[in-house]
Amino acid sequence: MYKIILAVAAFVICNGTVQARDTAGKKNVTYLDAVRFENREIAKDGREVCLNMDIILDSAKIRTQHTVSLTPVLVSADGKQEKAFETVIVDGKTRHKVFLRREALDQTDSARYSAQAIIKRKNRTEQEYAYVSAVPYSPWMLDGKVTVRECVQGCADCGEGTSETVLESPVLPKFIPQWATGKIEPAPEPVKRREESRIARLHFRWDRYDILPSWKDNSTVLDTVTRSIALVKDKDYISITGIYVAGFASPEGTWDYNIRLSRNRAQSFARYIAGHNDVADSLIHVEWSGEDWDGFRARIEDSDFAKKDRIIDVIDTFTENRNLCERKMMRLLTRSEYVWLLRNIYPYLRHCTYRVEYEVKNFDLGEARRMIYERPQDLNLSEMYKVAGSYSPDSEEYAHAMAMAAKYYPHSPAVMSDTAAAAIARGDAASAVEILSEAASLMTEEAMDRGLTGEQAELLNLYGTACAQAGQYDTAAAALEAAAKAGNANAEHNMSQLLNVISQL
């Protein structure tokens, strides 16, 4: 019987070259356990990462025919990227002489030539080396680790072993900014003044201003008017302070004629309201605007009329003389096109509007909790915040109260800051930037010359914070700088946080 012995060849990378090593019955040689790396310091310095340490060889007994290469390597947290620092080579006594002879013959290999230091080990003596090396910085290095890779070579440059040890982990900890924001309280509203505006699409006969309840759908329109006023008038916590009625006409005819026609229509509508809603005449105020060119422009813009762009251009050009505007427009139109306007656009321009202004009493918490569902528009922002504060932040009631605050007071500094802060908390910095976009107007020189209020400065601080989290660092820096100049201490803190974030890019 024959015994077959298989010799297994292992390949190792040593000093940048591939070496073959017979591993059949052969131990992996390493000196790492005997080498100490003391006074280690790994830090980012500008755009470099510096590694400083003392390599202590006191306990290392290097065989005379061995060469030991020690290479610190910075490895990313996921292990997918790495960057090597300079190598230090430690020679045994005989191997060192061999290399000296090679150098004399100009046969120095590239690995030794690129090493930071080549040390001849004097066994049984104290020996140390002050190691300083740097590599270019990249963001992937954050939260990584530094290992030392050892490669041992014997005579004829054969591979004797490779080892690796972790020097430091983690290194270059990623800076996590701690943003500072303040709380903006709702502005007080001692007297709650409210208004409700509606359009009454009453049908008037051509050249007439008398109200005909039975004509077309006027009865439905008038019933809607009565109900809407009653919704306000019949509330015991509401006091009506005024009802403002306005009349409008379509553009056919002269401007002066349509001014009179719109006035008469408004007066007729006001008399109807007073007579059918039990409202004192002294509360009703009549206004008239003549031809409704704004309504005309909006309606024609939303239509598919072929010449709408040319008509809009005329409307926008002749704003000071509407009689001339009408004549210019008529020259653009064929008879059939004008008839289309008379049938599809002009009837909507003959209408009245009404606005009910009123004052609302202040509510206690119990009343406000009920009103937040029944008529939230009658609560002031402070009352809404009190309702929200009376519930748990994770409750449906709290969410509803804050949603109503955002709906009815979207431009309040308190609401903008709170909704933006909530967006940031859920990781939606882009929405926070959009919510606070109005704050960008506060960064102009004109605004800064006028001086920012404390609320404005805090909005700018929050805007800068949101921009920073969204990766808009230039905008963030400008906002935080403007807020800091206005005396916002949070912005001063956040600017330092931003600089640390930018330094790691």
C-alpha cells in the first residue's frame, strides 16, 4: 500500500507581492504578540488622518533570517474600503546584511524602498521607534478601525506567515450634531376677530339690479345666504360687528355705467339681507367695484378659449382704462367668439359677495375641547395649544388639535416652528425646509437692517438647522449666521455644530 502525501500551498500577500508558502506541517510565524504599540493617537488634521504611536520591540526576538513588515491600515466600518499607512520593516541580523549587500548591488526592492523605516533588530535590547504617518482623509473612514498587518519573510524571500491585529476600533467617531432650538409661544389675541366671506351667484336680468328670488336658482342661493349668516348670528358666543356687501357687473357697457349698476345690485342685496335675516341696518355696509375684471381674467385663464392668452395680455396691459381695454379686446374677437363669452363667462361676473365680520368670546379648556371639533375657526391659537397640551402627545386628540392649528394658523411662527420640528424629528428634513421657506426672506440685507425679532431669529435658526440636516450646508450657514447676528444663542451653538459636520465631509 502506498501513502500519498498532499502538500498544500498557501498564498500570502507580503510587502505588496504574492508569496507561496508550504503549509504542510508548518506553523504560521508571527511576532505581533511581542510587539507593543503605545501612546497611540489617531486624529483627523485638516484633510489628513494622522497616526502617531511608539512601536516597542523590547520583547520581540526576531530570527536572524526573518524580515517583519508592519503596516497599519485604516479600514471602513463595513470592511469594504481601506487605506494603508506607511510600512515599518524590522530585519533579523542576517537578513539585514543580505539586504545591505543587495543595496550595494543596486538591487533594492520597491517594498523596502517605500517603507518609512527599516530597523535592524537587536534582540534582547530595548528598542523603539516613533511612528508618524498620514493618509488623505475620506468620509468613509469615520467610525472605522485601524489594524496592523504583519508579514514575515524568511530566506529567499519566502513567506513565513501573516497576521493581523486591531490597533484601535472605532476610530474617527462620526460627529453627531446636537442641534439647539427654542420654543415659540403663540401670539396673544385679546379680541378674537373673525370673518367669513362668500360669493352669492345671484342671477340678474341684463341691465337690471332688482333681486328676483323665483328667477332661475336664486331661491337656492338666497337660502344659502340666510343659513350662512344664521350660523354666525345665532351663536350666543358670537357678536356680529358688520356685514359687508359688494356688487359686481360684467364688462359690457361703459365703466361708469357698470359702476352704477354694481352699486345698485349691492344695495338691493343689502336690503334683502337686512329684511330676511333680522340684522340691523347699521351693521350692513355696501361696497361696489364695477366690472369684475379679476374674475374675468381667472375664468378665461381656466377655459379652453383659443384666444385666451391674447385677451389676458390685453387685460394686464390696459389696467388704467377699462373702456379702452374692452375696445381692444373686442377687436380681437369674432362675433361668434364674443357670443361664447356672453354665454359662458359673463354670467359669472354679475354677482354679489358678502363678508360677515364678528367677535368671539374666549373659551375655557372644556369649551375649547368641544369647539376644536365643532368650529375650530372660532378658537385662537393659544386656545388650540392649550387643548393640545391637555392630551398626550401621541394621542389622536393631540394630533387633531395641532392639525387644526396648522390649518387655521399656517403662517404663525409658533405653528411653523412646531410643524417643522415635528418633521425634523421624523427624519423629514426636506418638509421642514419647505415649511420654513418663508424664513429665507429674513436673510436679506434689508431685513437685517430693519432688525429681526426674537421669533424671526428663532425661525431662521430652525430653518438653518433643517437645511443642515437636508445637506444644504451653504444655505444653513447663511441662515444660522443671520440668526446669530440677531442675538440668537441657539444659532451660535448650531453654527459650531454645522462646522463640525462640514469638516467631516
